[in-house]
Amino acid sequence: MALKLAMHNWMRPEPIETTIRRLGRSGYDGIEISGEPALYDTTQVRSLLEENGLECWGSVTLMVGGRDLLHEDKYVRVGSVQYVKDTIDMIKGLGGSILTVVPSTVGKVTPMASPEDEWRWAVESLKECQAHAEGQGVRLALEPLNRFETYFLNRCDQALALAEDVGGDCGVCLDIFHMNIEEADWPAAIRAAGDKLVDFHVADNNRMPPGQGAIDWELIVRTLDEVGYDAYLTVEFVATVDRSRISERREIGDASEADASVGLEQFLRDHGTGAVPESLYDQYVQESADCLRKHIDALEGTRA
């Protein structure tokens, strides 16, 4: 079975109708919807997906301030577990399959306690999330991020160890942007994940759309096929603001112009992006699909 294409929507605050219609006309198969269950009417979103020939692949936790499964404050952990459970319920309501979980707050780079205590808190929190996910038929995937976004999980081997301690069918999500920074050998990391690989996020090495950097996409697709991964490639490019005099992206405005919530505005700023004009975003979404489809189709062609 050929790989399918999905995309995140946290990178561009806009009505979900706009996002879904763009994905439909750009040839995507699904969406990995932002982990903000309070924002969405699942009945409405499910109807929009059906109208546009898409499915909900799953969701990703948005670990903005106040969300942290290994915080030193027990009550922050309790609230964060409830947030993950609510997101799992949203996925169930949308007919989705997976939830990618970033365990700690994105941008938190200073530990609060000993490695042993933080690991134990993470396992305790995630076990509760895992039990709820199993009850709802949703599979959890733990995602490592690069060292500049978190100190907690940075590599595939760490995520696999945490998934093992959580138990059940808990797996991992790998993101080639982060892997390109942290993994000594990213094809080997994909192979090590094997059947624990639940989800795969894609952006080029500069976090721009696939094809605008140095990542070998043919090797990505071939290695994923080698380990039997036949689910989704989920596009997660972050178009960077460029304020230099040679900028080719001067039209990208400051994050304050993105019409986002306070937390999401800071999230966008921390990721080096801002208010991307719709025409440019449309272009990048289509270019991402075209690049990935080319390599997926080439692999399928070798089987014909």
C-alpha cells in the first residue's frame, strides 16, 4: 500500500474550512489536526473532511505554556493529562487513528528535577494517557524534538525507551527535521523504530517545504518502505521570516499579525515564523505534495 499525505494546520491560524478545502484541492489524503479540542466542532469538521475527500489521520499535542506531562507541579501534570485525554476524544470523534505526543512544553530547555524524577513523572502521566487512548482505539506516538526545543526527548532511541516503559501499543513519531539535527544516522533510526513507528513528520532540513532543502526524499521513502511503514507522511513546514535586505519572503508578516491566540502567537514566534500570506501558503502546500508524490510514485513504479 502506498504512503499517504497529510498535513498539520497549527502553522497557519485560519478557519478550519479554509485549511481542509486547500488540502482537498492540493491532493492530500488527510489532516493531522491541531491538538486544540476546544476549537473544533467534530461533527462540522468531519462533514468538511467528507466533502473534500479527506480523512482525519490524527492529531498532535500543542505543548504551549501550561501543558507539561513531566512538570514538577503535580497539578500541571494532572491538567496536562486531561488535555491529552480531551485531544484523544476529539480524534475519536473525527474517526482518526493516532495522537502524536510531545511530552513536555516546547521551548522548555531547563530541567525542573532529577532525570529519574522527570522520567518517572512522564511515564506515570503517559500511562494514564495510554490507557485512555486504548479505550478509544487511538494509538499514541511519542515524538522527539531537537535540543533547542526540548531537553527531554531528542532521539529515536530515547523515545523508544519511553514508549517501552509506558507499555501497551505506545509507539514513536519521527520528524526528519529534528532527526537531521539529532540523529547520527537517520536511516538507521527509522530502521530501529521498525513497527513502533506510528507517524512520520516531514519538512526539509531548513524546515521549509520538502524539496527546498538538502533532505534526500528518495532515501526517506525507500527506508520507510523497507521497514514496512505504509501510513502517512505528515507535512509540517514552517516558513521562516526573513528580514534581510536580500529577502525573497518579505511578505511574511510578524507573528502578531497572524490572528492567533496569545499562546499560539508565541508558539509561531518560537518557531521562527509569522503571518504567511495565503497565496504563498497555497504555493508551499502544493509544492510539498508534488515533491513527496514524485518520490512515492517512483517507488510504486519500481513494483509495477
